[in-house]
Amino acid sequence: MIVKICGMREKENILAVSSLDIQWMGFIFYARSPRSVTEIEPGSLFPAGMRQRRVGVFVDASPEYMMRIANAYRLDYLQLHGHESPDICHTLRKRGYALIKAFAIAEAEDFERTSAYANRVDYFLFDTRCEGHGGSGRSFDWSLLSAYKGDTPFLLSGGIRPESVEAIQALKLPALAGIDLNSGFERSPGIKDIGKLRNFIQQVQV
């Protein structure tokens, strides 16, 4: 299972998180987010020797901007968290960028929107529908995930907390590729609680 820690922005905290058994780390390039790193230079963000794949999170950004940031920060994935079209995804993928497309979920019908993006992204990310673009700290009804019938693997996001271990382990879904952890493991916006993360990851990976 892929474990992605998102919303990272402080170099020392990133270094501590990078010592955990995780595969991906997410960095938000959206100025309206309290976890935004748009003003931080790459050299002041990434510790030497960081082995995790870097995911850049964008909201309705232009392809040109995303490609420029991806090259400057050496991102491995672009996560599109706005209203990006299948054509934009196709354009980025043709140019060699690996993509994650996020969808806000509140009811089973919300999964129907994923079909237009099949074969145009590498992963989906299912998050809780809210007024903003994620980061609500609330989970949606995970029983709805059984309504997703697509072949594109997905990451589960939205309201995952230390007490979510058993609920995640109970999800027997072939397309579930990983989980996305953020505000449920923070001491303050962008600062993750290493102890909570370590305990959770050890339990959920059993």
C-alpha cells in the first residue's frame, strides 16, 4: 500500500517524516492553502537524501505553470485538485508527466465523473466534498467506494486519523492503491506529528 503524507512545508519536519516507511510526500502549490510552498525555494524545502517520490498538488493551474514547477522542484507526480479537464491531463501525460486526479466524493454518482479521465491519468484520489479543495479534515462515507468500478487505481483521502486503522484495513477493494494522510496527523498546519504517523503506519501496514 502506498502511504502519501501531504501538506509538507518545513524542512526539518520533512526530514523527520522521510525516515518513516512511506513512499510519497505531497507539496501544495496553491497560494490559498495554509500549507502552500509556492514561496519556498527547492533548496530550502527538500533535505538531502530524501528518497520519497515528490507529488506536487495544484488547483486549476495552467499546464505551463505546472510543468515549470515540476521541473524546478523535480516532481515525480502532478496531483490535479481542481476542475482540470481530461484534455489538460492528456496534454500533460503526452509530455511525460505522471498524474493523479482528485475527485470530491459525497454520493455514489460522483464516481461517474472518473470515466472521462480513464487512461489519461495514473491514479485517482478520492477526497471529501467540501467548499474548498480538500483539507476539510472530514471523511466521506467510505462504503460508497464499492460504487467505483473503474480500472484506474486510487488513493483514499479525507479525514483519515490515527483511529482510522481498522476501517482502512476492512476495505477490500482491488483498486485501492494507497492512502493520503494530512491534517489528521498534524500539530499545526504543515507540521506533522511523527509519533502519531509512525504508530499509524506500523498498524495499518500489518
